[in-house]
Amino acid sequence: MLVFVDTSAWIAVAVKKDKNHQIAADYYKDLLKIPARLVTSNYVLAETYTRLRYDVSHQKTLEFYGIILEACKENRLAVIWIDERLERDSWEIFKKYSDQMFSFVDCTSFAICKKIKVDQVFAFDDDFKITGFLVKP
């Protein structure tokens, strides 16, 4: 199973005070047991690092970065880097959904999910549902 992990999921996993923390932490552990193939993007991670830095602390951001590095090293997570082609595809999605308040990072995530044909998205917002992806938990 191929699962894209969005910023909302990373934040919920990392931050114990997040309203979705327990659900996210349990679901993440379940995905690792399956084992699912987890993917995210460098833009999603940049957004997550920024939110952790501003909303929690510098130390928490460094700890989370360490978790990401370890997950990549152990082949539990793959990070897709936004290249020119994905950026162009993302702008097309951004233009198409002018009636939605999608961020550009959201659109890059949609482009990746479409390109690699994810089975589901680990997220806590409805943006991915609007664009037709299965969102869990």
C-alpha cells in the first residue's frame, strides 16, 4: 500500500498537544506494521518544519528532523523532491481549483499523489478528499 503523508498528519504525530495526536500516532504505528510504503515531499516537510518551529520549538523541529532522517535511512519513508515538471503540474491544479483555498504546497502534494498513484493519504484535512483521494484515518 502506497500512502502519502501530509503536513497535518506529521504535525499530529509530532505534537502531543495536537487534537489528533493519539489517532495519528496509532495510525502511523499501524502503517509501519503493515508495512505500508510511506511517501511525502520536501515541500510538505519544509511546511512541517516551519510550523513546528513557530508553533512548538526549535528543539522539537530538530527532533522531528531526526525522526524523518531515520525513517528515510531505514527505508520506511521516501521523500519526493519537487522538480520543474511537478511544479508545472502543480500550477495547473492550482489554476483548475480557483474556487478552493488550496495552498501551492497542497497542489504539489496533489500532483505527486496523482503521478505516483497513491492508495491513500494520511491527513487531517478535507483538501485531498475534494480532489478525489482516499484520506485516512
